[in-house]
Amino acid sequence: MNKLNVILMHGKNTNPTKKWYPWLKSEMQKNNIEFHAPFLPKAEDPEINEWLAELDKIKPNENSILIGHSRGGVAILRWLEIQPEDFRVKKVVLVGTNSGYSEKMNKTENNKGFYSKEGFDFSKIKSHCDNFVVLHSEDDEWVPFSAGEENAKGLDAKFLKFKDRGHFGSKLTKQEIPELLDEILSTK
């Protein structure tokens, strides 16, 4: 049997060496879980196809837990929309992830394929995984709480709601998300 592996897709304007990402990497090493966190290209002005190509290189499989923060979560959902019918992953965890609708997006930001007028195709996405978890904070300064609600409902996800975590970045005093670790370890 293949070993559990975790793949983190970071958000816009950051990289795997920032925020809570190094903590997650360290926790995965402590628990002997294979961990991938690619440096996604052009993080300041990303293009969806370039981010999807990075996920393709890692080759997620039925033992993969995909974790997406912010725009990285959008990339994971877009990637799942285009996978072959028989493709499966073990779990998907979205942290402060945007809605898929272009009209709900901040108009000052680029789109470059991340958002569409139709939003996410939740039925296609759910055909590739049975275990979705959404973490979102009511005080998220970048992604409205309604985006977390929308994603949780569309994915029939377990919804972990917070009041004081912001966008799971600067407001985290210890740069840790223990609930995320619990979700990973409970999947073993």
C-alpha cells in the first residue's frame, strides 16, 4: 500500500517558506508523512495553467491529501475539475479559499483562469474525493466568510469556522493551525 502524502498549494503573494507552511512541513516530517509544497510560479500575478502544471508534476494519487490556502485552494479545485473520471484523492482541505465566481472576486486583482462566471463545478470536483474540509475565519481580511460557506456547501464539506484567525496569515500568533494537523492525522 502506498504511503499517505500531503501536498500544499500556497496562496498568492507568498511561498512555502512563509506563514504557517514551514510549521506544517515540520509536523509532516515528525509524523513521517511525505510532504510537497512547490514554489508556485509568479505568485504575485499567478496564472492558473502554470499552477496546475506544478500540481501535475507532483502526481497526486488516492493516498494524497491536497491542502490549498487561499488562491492555492482555487487551483486545487480547478485541477480536480479536469481530472479523468476514475481519478481519486484521499482528502481535500481548503484554508481561507476563494469562491470560484469571477463576479465575487476583488475587481482590482487579476483572474488569469482562476475564476469563472459559472463558479466551480462542484459535482465534477466531488467525483474525485469523498472527504472535504473547509477552514474559514469570520474575520478573514482577504476572502469573505461567505466564500467558505459557499465552498463548504457545494462540496458537502466538514466546515470548521473560526472568529479570530483572519486569512490564516499574520493574525496567527504562533503560525500554527492545530485543527489542520488534526484533520491530516485523523486521515492516516
